[in-house]
Amino acid sequence: MSSASADTVATPDAVARVALQGQLDLRSGKALWNTLKQAELEHPRQVDVDLSEVTAADGSAAAILTSYRAELRAKGVECQLIGARENVAEILRLYDNARKLGPRPRRKARGQLDQIGSAAIAVAIEAQLVIAFFGQMVIGMMNAIRAPRTVNWKELLPTAERAGADAVPIVALINYLVGMVISLQSAAQLHRFGADIYMADLVGISVVREIGPLITAIVVCGRTGAAFAAELGSMQTNEEIDALRTMGFGPMRFLVMPKALALMAVMPLLTVLADLMGCLGGLTTAVVRLDLSVAAYLAESQRAVQLSDFTSGLIKSVAFGLAITLISCQQGLAATGGAEGVGKRTTAAVVTTLFTLILIDAVFTVFFEVAPQV
């Protein structure tokens, strides 16, 4: 501040006038505050701060002026900042703390019908996006047949190893335990009627038809599907997908298709392993709990389980692999908003895929039961 003066006008109205000149900045902050405080010595009813001769002001000076005005008004003394040039008035408006904000609008609670309707619309939109993504994948496969070199075949085997070979321990362990649980739950009832040998029928058919493919798909969904969604989501938020498009690599053929082919190839193999481990779990319970012989159990299992039961499970596993890849990749490519968006899309991918797996399993079960009768 090049200069400043305080002029308290002795009038019946008790109006104090403070005239400021020059440039107001951080270095002159203390002098500016002392100058303003001098106007209060006569206890005026009103203080007018004349800024007509102020050529420039920075944020610190604007903060001092607006704080001084607010302090006086809190004491019941009217204070006006008058005559400011346009550049000074603009920064004063930015620092104006005398403006009173209106009350925040109260958030109205949404009704149950409103929430149900919004959820239904969101589900419909997500289903539409998945179907559209499936259509893009089909088009990508047709283009890949015409131009096979455009597919990232080098990624096929590493993806199959991560999704298949690395998942063998957890798939084997879980299905073995599930087979044991099923046999343990049914052992008491079968033994009561002297039908111990039929445990092989119960475990074999349920594991081969339903439990093996479905449990394997659920494990792969939580393990590999979430990884697919997180990987593509991170690439999407980091603009790596846009970079691939710029270089002429379509994300469908370069990223999604190798994952789909690899998962559709390894899912039947994992399902075969799951069937064997589930039946082995039932065999363990039969030998330990019911004193059945291994030969008798295996012979009954061979008689009860038909080839159609085995092939139906394999067909389901291929559909499960396609659904896991399709939904996970679609959710990953739709991620926005950084790490939080990736997390939300990964969660949505797992939840949506689990629901879809149950739906696909129900459709195939009904089809396999009705088809032989037609």
C-alpha cells in the first residue's frame, strides 16, 4: 500500500470515512489493518472505506477488507466498501464473506416404488449393454475369421494358464469338500433305509450335472472374472484402451477375444477335474462313514452316471466361460472415475456374473430335462 489515511468525520451522524490509495498487497497487510482499526476510535455508527484511489489489490487485502466489514457488522456498525475500480471490485466479490447462503434444500426420501423402478431401469440398461457387447464380440469374431492376424494369439496361452492351471488347486479342493458335504448330509437318511449304495448315484449325478460345473464357474468368476474386470478397468481409466484404438488395435479382438477363447477352452477341463474331485469326496465319505468298498462305489457310479449327464455339464461349462468373460470385460471397459470406478465395476461384474450363471444353469437344466421328452 503506497499510502493510506483514516479520516473520522465528526458529524451528528457519526460516520467515519477511511480513504485508501495505491496498491494493496500482502506486505501492506498490517498497515492496512491498523489503518482500518483507527476508524473505530470514535465509535462511529457507520464506516465507509473509500477504494476509489486503490489501483490494485491481491487476495490478502481483499480478505482483510471483507473480514473487517463482517466484524463491524457483527458489532452493529454498518460498513460499506465504496468506489472500487472494476479489478478491485472483482477480487472483493470473490472474497465476499458477507453473502448469506440460503438454506440447503432438504433431501426427500425416495419411495419404495421409486427405488424399485430405478433399480429395474438400471438392470435393463446393464442387460442392454451386455447384449450389445455380445453383438460386438460376434462381429469381432467374424472379422477375426477373415483376418486371423488381427487377434492377439500370443495372449491365449498365458491367459489359459492364469485362468486354468493356476485355478486347479482351489477348484479341486472346493469340489472335493462339496462332494464330502453332500454325501455326509445324505448318509444318515440313506443308511436308515438300507440304501447306502445309492450314495454313489446321488453324489455322481448331482456333481456331474450341476454341482461340478456350477461351483467351478463360481470359483472362476470370483477369481478370473474379477481379474479381467479390474485389468480392463484400469486400462480404461488410464486411457490405454484409447491408445490401442489410436494405434489401430481394436480392444475386442486384441483384449477380449483371447480371454474368451482361453476361458471357454479351460472351463471344460476344470469341470472334468471338479467332477472327479466331487465324486472322490463322496467316495471318501462312503468308505469311512458307511463302510462301502471302493469297487462297489465306483461300479454303482459308473452304472448311474450316463454320458449325457457328463456332456451336459461340459456344455454348461462352455457357456459359463463365455458369460464370465463377456460380463467381466464389458464391465471393465465401462469403468470411469479412477480407482473407485474400477472397484465399483469389478464388484458389479462379479455380482452380475453370479446371477447370470444361476440363470444359465436353470435354463440349461430345464432344456436338458424337456428335450428328451420332445
